[in-house]
Amino acid sequence: MDILQELEDRRVDARLGGGEKRIAAQHAKGKLTARERIDLLLDEGSFEEFDMFVAHRCTDFGMEQDRPAGDGVVTGWGTINGRMVYVFSQDFTVMGGSVSETHGKKICKIMDLAMQNGAPVIGINDSGGARIQEGVASLAAYGDVFQRNITASGVVPQISLIMGPCAGGAVYSPAMTDFIFMVKDSSYMFVTGPDVAKTVTNEIVTAEELGGASTHTRKSSVADGAFENDVEALAETRRLFDFLPLNNREQPPVRPFFDDVNRIEDSLDTLVPANPNTPYDMKELILKIADEGDFYEIQAEFAKNILTGFIRLEGSTVGVVANQPMVLAGCLDIDSSRKAARFVRFCDAFEIPVLTLVDVPGFLPGTSQEYGGVIKHGAKLLYAYGEATVPKVTVITRKAYGGAYVVMASKHLQADFNYAWPTSEIAVMGAKGATEIIHRGKSPEEIAARTAEYEARFANPFVAAEKGFIDEVIMPHSTRKRICRAFASLRSKKTQMPWKKHDNIPL
Ligand code: HXC
């Protein structure tokens, strides 16, 4: 009995982490503890912990006197809605969640198991960085985690939650995962903090301004989403997890659905305004075709001229990329190309079919774009679409001009089904610009007349349909039905690119 009681006592002690006082301090900052976070993330009672009694081996600076069980990170596996996931959750109450040699080993252990057993990894980051007392041993621990992030990339989905400090080289582990979520006002990420910034660049900036959730979801695009508090972030992570396959050899999960595949949406017939320069909200189309109107948006606050996220069709996950005419008229630019390219590559790596909704007048002109390398960044999206072998279905709602027409999952990049609404204008450029070039030097009246002629001849989907670049011109109201049928017909699609060690996507 004594021995059983000893185990129980040791467990109670380990679960207390850094003790009541530090737990209270964590709560006072509006943060949950490492274990409370795991409890909310996983199905109730599903968590199986590893290495609860692991302790560090450092003997410098009197550290042998303080060897807390677990060493500042809680690791193990459990389930989210019945599907397996590996988790690590850094415990800020134990030496600030700092990363020691053994702390790193615990993380590596569950990452290895995740790859071996084909289940995603969710990492909850809340750490003061390298355990200062351990010096280079701590850097080695980070390096070992980084290598596993790279090896696991494209094998199992990896999600990072930033729920406290994450600074210095430590940021590079989350940076190599598939999705990063932050909590507003209580998390930050930066390579060098405000003090160094002040010394080196004379900039005076707070930690929140430099690397808070708003900065990383709006400016840098390092993070994919930001939430009000820990509870919301964990609940939304569960929601995202339900869309994802467990690994790269499995299909995305199929959920029961309660939405008629043949649902007709008459309102879509009038979604596109008569005036080609009047914007409309592309999100409305996404919501109206998705099962139960459920759209999980990724990077909602960044490059709003393109929408990316997940929906389900007939219960199966589909990745959506859509130009948003409400912002910059839906133009492609550096930021939107990068955002969408990364999303398409994630989908392709994990066998998630891609639906592309197109209303794009072209690439954004100007020196800032050209100096910023829009050629290279735009090529990322083109490349991502062209190398993706997952089922690809494209619907053009209105403009598809020039290079942007080709980029946006056109037939020429081996899209499987290319549909166009009758309102589509698939052309080398807008009618006015084209006429002004062809009839250079003519009077304004002449140009106006020729523009009208050009519009009548080319501002429609039929020229492209005649050539077979558009498979079918469809009624807007039947879009859901048509794309569901298209994806259903592609369930056994198999194509391969020629063997290569790896590609050389323009980075
Ligand atoms: C050891 C650490 C620690 C660390 C915090 N603690 N960071 N112990 N190594 N890196 C301990 C503190 O001593 C304290 O212990 C407890 O954690 C909580 O820390 P506080 O400072 O009281 O908390 P707070 O005021 O919230 O400040 C959090 C903080 C600050 C901003 C993170 O602790 C801090 O600046 N820490 C040092 C950050 C740092 O320089 N890290 C190394 C960066 S280099 P007690 O016993 O009092 O509770 C790096 C390289 C990675 O990370 C490279 C990867 C390749």
C-alpha cells in the first residue's frame, strides 16, 4: 500500500509543477497552466502522459538542489473527437518553461512517436527560451527539435499554439510547423526582443508591438490566427484538427453531414453585380457552397485580397482559395501569392483537394511590388498549383485576366474541372486597356466604340470554352451541386510528377 501511496504522492507533486504560488501567478496573467490547456484541448480523460518524472541533469549553479518532476514540459498523447494526437505543453511555472536537454528530449520523444504512428503533433509554447544554466546543451535540445520539425513536415500535420513568451531561436520550431495560433495580449514571438531592438536600431517598441498576435496576424503573417484567450484558442484548434488528416498516407476525415448536396442557391445568380467594377463579397459564395455554411479561415487578417481556409463538401475536407474582390479588387500581389501558395502546398502534402474561386483582374502594379519581388512571389503560387496533384476544381465567377488567369488553378496547370459562371470574363486583359493598346492614338469616341466591341467579343467565358480551357459554363445557383459531383468523381485520382530529389520552388 505504501508503494502505491508513494506513486500517488509523486504524481500529485509532479502535477503541481512549480507550485501553487506560480500557478496563481500564471492565472493572474489570464493564462491557463500547461495541464489545464491539455485538458481543454483533448477529449476528456483521453490524455496519456509520458515522462512525468523526468528531471534535468544539470549540476552547475546549484541546480542539483532543484530538480522538479517533468522538467517544465508536459508530454503525451490523447484524442480530439476520437482521433489521435501527440501533444507537448510547456509549463511556465517550472523555471519559466525553459528548455533544458531533458525538456528537449521529452518533446523529441513524442515527435518521433507521432511520425512513427502517423498522428499530428500539437505544441503549446510558453517558455523563457533556452535554460540559461544549461548553456549549449539547451541549444542542442532546440536543434534536435528543429530537425524533427523538418523531418515531420509533410508527414504529419504540426500545429503550434503560442500562449506566452516565445523568443530568440525558439521561434524557429513553431515557424516550421504548419499552423501557428497566438493568444491576444498574452503571447509574443520575436527573434530579438525590444531591448536589443532599442540598442541596435534605436527603435522603441513594446513586446506586444514587436511580436504580439496583432503584429503576426496582420503584418508579418507569421501566425495563422489570433484568439481572445487560451480557452478560445484551444477550442478553435480542436475545430481545425477535425478538418485535417492524421498523416500524409491517409485521406482527410469524412464527417456526417446534414446538408443536401443538390442544394440550389438562387441568390448566387445575382451575386456578381452588373457593373464589373463593383465589388462583392466572395466569402458569401464560400459559405453558400460549403456543407452547413462552415468555413475555417486561415490567415483571415493578412492579405485580405485572397481568402484561404477549409470547408467540407459531402462531409470531406476541401481547401478553398478565393480571390476577394472587396480588397484591392481581388488583385494578386506579393502577400496574397505567398499566403495562398503555402496553403495550396499544405493541402497537396496532405491529400486535401483544392477548390479555387476566381475573380482576379491581374497582378497589382507598382514599384513596391516589383522591388519586393512580385515575380518570385507570384511564381510561388503558380508553382504550388502546378505541382499539386490533389483533385483541383476551379470556378471563375467574373474576371480572369492575363497571367493571373493562368496562375489561379487554370486548365493549363492541370486543374481537373474548370467551370465558369456566365458572368465570367476570361481574357488577356480588361476591355478598355486592351482597346487602348490595339487602337493606340484613336479618339476617345473611337476607343469607347471599340471597347464595347471588344467586350462583346471577349468579355465572356465562351471564347475559353470554345478552346476547351473551360470544361463547362455553369449556372451560379447550381455551383454546390456541380463542384460536389466534380470532387466525387475525383476520389480515386492518381497522378505523379517525375522522380526528383525535391523541387526548387522559387523561395
Ligand atoms: C532559466 C528561466 C528562464 C530561462 C525564465 N526563467 N526564463 N530560467 N532559463 N531562460 C525562470 C525565472 O528565473 C523565474 O524563476 C521563472 O522562470 C519565471 O520568470 P520571470 O522572469 O519571473 O517571469 P516573467 O516576469 O513573466 O518574465 C518572463 C521572461 C523572463 C520575459 C521570459 O523570464 C526572461 O526574460 N527570461 C530570460 C529569457 C532569455 O533570455 N532566454 C534565453 C534566450 S536565448 P522563479 O524561480 O523566480 O520562478 C534562447 C536561445 C534559443 O532562447 C536558441 C534556440 C536555437
